[in-house]
Amino acid sequence: MGFANSIAKNAGFFVIDKEYKRHYLVEVKYRKYWNKATFRSLHKELLEQVRCWDTIFLLAVSCKSNNLNPTAEETPAQFLRCVVLYMDDDVLSIEGKDPVTDNTISMYLDERRFPEWNCLYRVQEIFKHIADKHTEKTLEKTKEMLKSLQNLDLLID
């Protein structure tokens, strides 16, 4: 695969921790809300990116809360989640977490099979090495900003 083709499929950000020991290729996808149709629409693009780069981190950003319990308080995790995307035998796969046990899970993705929102990691669970004491405040402000954008026609459904 040529260099120009690799750049065209580049993830959005390259993140490095303060000690330069861990690095992440991060693709950020903003949507009004996340559901199976959202993942389905992104499958081909993500598959091409992961084939090119081997492993990327998808930061899923939603303007609408993905709260599965309507009586629970809204948290930043209902608007921001992360998942590790990688190739396994030429099949797009994810590393996420079991929402009941918090154990790591792996899952193949195709046009029919996609993870539920709560199977994706909270942002702090992926980027724990670069977090500081201000993370919660920053995530809370981000949540409020995303909620204010949900009625604008700026983002893809």
C-alpha cells in the first residue's frame, strides 16, 4: 500500500502519553446518536482504515444520550465512548467490555453485527495514562456542549 493511500486513510489524531511510551491512532466520529445503523454506515470506512493501520481507537461522540436507564442521571459516558478496532484473520474486530462483568470482550464486526453502546469503553478506560485531575470536569463540559448541538443540522444521523 502506497504512502499517499495510507495518508488518505489516516485516523484523525495521533495521541501520545506524557512519557512517550503509549501511542494511539484515534478516529473520531461525531453523530447525532449511535445505533446499529450508525455502525453499519461506518463499517466500510473503518474496515479500510484498520486494514491500512492495523489498530485504531474509535472515539464515538453522540449528541443524544445513550442512556439505557431513563431514570439514571446523565453522565459523559452516555455521550462519549471508545473502542479498539483491529483486524483478525482479515475481519474487522473490536475490543470492548462486557457491561455486566467489565471483562474485556472481542467481537467480529460486519454489516449485521455491531456492539451495543455500553460495550464500548468509557474514555478514561482507554486513555487512563494521559488523564489528569481535570478529566471529569472536561468530560462533563463536553457532554453539555454535545447536548446543545443535538437539534442543529450539523451532524450526520
